[in-house]
Amino acid sequence: MPIHQIDANKWIDLYSDYLYNYTISRINDKIIAQDLVQDTFFAGLKSMKNFKGEASERTWLISILKRKIIDHYRKINSNKGKAEVRINYNSDTESEGDWLEERVSDPFDRTAEHIMENTELGDAIYQCLEKLPKKQAEAFKMKTILGYETEVICNELNITASNLWVIIHRARTAMASCLEKNWF
């Protein structure tokens, strides 16, 4: 099995702006966003040996950052027992559907509690998905879970791109509401 090399010396130059912009759009606090990016780099350094090269360095760092953002919201909302995560609507293909992907625990920080929580959330997501109208559920699955390109989904469902985004928005809103009632 080949060893995948990553160069942490280049992370700040290559990824700090991207990670910061990703974070600030979800946190809306410059100091906390900077701290979370810094924490992400530290966590990446600690778990470099676990990098398998199955994704780009940036994608790997984003997966660590997502967990940091979730942990931040869990910490500030711990008295409520809720994690508040902002839904991402930008068109960067690596970022689409991020709010759903957050159900996957950080492989660099797995605990029995995280595994059980993620299994429960996964079950809740699929239960909520079953409650959506058929076209919404199909569009949501194709875009958010399967990661299909907009053009493929539009051709498959015989809809326009703008119609797809309306359907996706409605599906995400319904999913967020359903998850709030059934999981949080």
C-alpha cells in the first residue's frame, strides 16, 4: 500500500483563505473562525499519519474543519442539547450538501458516543427523506447524498436548473425541520 505524502508546511499558503472563508460563512465571528481554522491545522498535524490519499488535502482538511464547526455549536448549545449547523447553498461542488455530510464523524476523532450519534442521525435523515414528496426526495438524494451534477439531475428528472434549486431548497428546509423534531 503506497504511503501518501502531505506537506503541512504549505497548508497555510494553500488552504488558510479557503478554510477561513468556509468557516466565516458558518460562524460569522472572525476570531472564532480563525481559531477553528487553527484548530483544524493542529488536528491535521496530529493525524497526518491517518491521511490515506483518498481525497485531496483540502477535502481532508475541510472534513476536519466541519467536525470543529459542529463541535463549536455543540459546545455553545450544550445546555439545549442541540447542534446548530448552517446549511450551505453555494455552488462549490466540494461543499454542496455539507450540512448532510456532517453526520459522518471525523475519522480522526471517533468515540463510541460519536458513532452512536451518527448512526442515529443517519437513521433520522432517511426517515425524514421518506416523508418528502417523491420528486423532492429524488432531487435531494441525487444532489446531496449521491453528489450528482446539476445537469444530470435536471435531465433525469426533466426539470430546469432553477426548478432544481427551488426543489432542493424546499427539500433542505423540510429535512431541517424534520430533523429538528425527530433527532435534536
